[in-house]
Amino acid sequence: MNDFSLDLATDSGSLSFPFSNPARTHAQVSRAEEASLTMSSSERRQLTRYNVRTPLRFRAINLAADKSDHFTEALNVSRGGFYFASSAPLQIGTPIEATLRMPAEVTGGKAQETKCTARVVHVKNQPYGDGRIGFGAEIEAFHNSGV
């Protein structure tokens, strides 16, 4: 049961939630945790994602089994990440170096080639017709200015 109390004299209120760990209080739950309790994964995006296809070259960092460059295209992009399909042996958490052409909608100016370091944060295990699977990558650092 949710408990709510409001002190009209001080204009303050408190709300408590039943969590799986009863030792944790509302004050111990971060704002991110609160948001994740009420938001679906599609609502968590804070940056506009553009459904544009743009060339992508990437290479896994520190992956002994695959040190080659892969060429594909990003299927959608934002200032914070991109989604692409590949047959590369990537897993969630894999760091990659990528070069892609960021469209004008993302840069706020003109389209430009962007180099970045990113990390795989999502894997869509349903294969495309050619055997590739989908990967979502979060950009951790840009290696040139402008984005």
C-alpha cells in the first residue's frame, strides 16, 4: 500500500512505495530508479532519434576474435547513440570505435562525418534476412568537434 502524508504548514509531503527490499526507504531510491519504475524502455530516451540511414564503419575494441573493420549503415541515429545491423560478434557491453555520417538533423548544422567511441547497450536477436542482427550503441565520446 502507498502511504502519503502532507504537512500543510510547511507545504511538504512524502510518498513511500513498496519495494522488494523493505530496508530501502524512498530517500534511498535514486531519481533514475524512480523513473525506471514508471517508464517503459521506449520512454527512457532523452534525445530525439532520427530514422535515417547513414554509412557506418566500426571496429570492436579489445575483441581478440575480431579485429577487422565492419562496414554497414546506421538505421537510426541521435546525438547519444545509433542503431545498426551487423554480423559482427558483438555483445552487450562491447566497446566499439565508429565513424558515421551524422545528418544535419542531429548536428544542428550540416551533415558531417563523426568519429566516436561507443558501447553496445542493446542486442535485437531476431536476424534480418541476410543473417545480421541489430545492435544499439550508446556514444561515450566524440573524437572530433561539432556534435
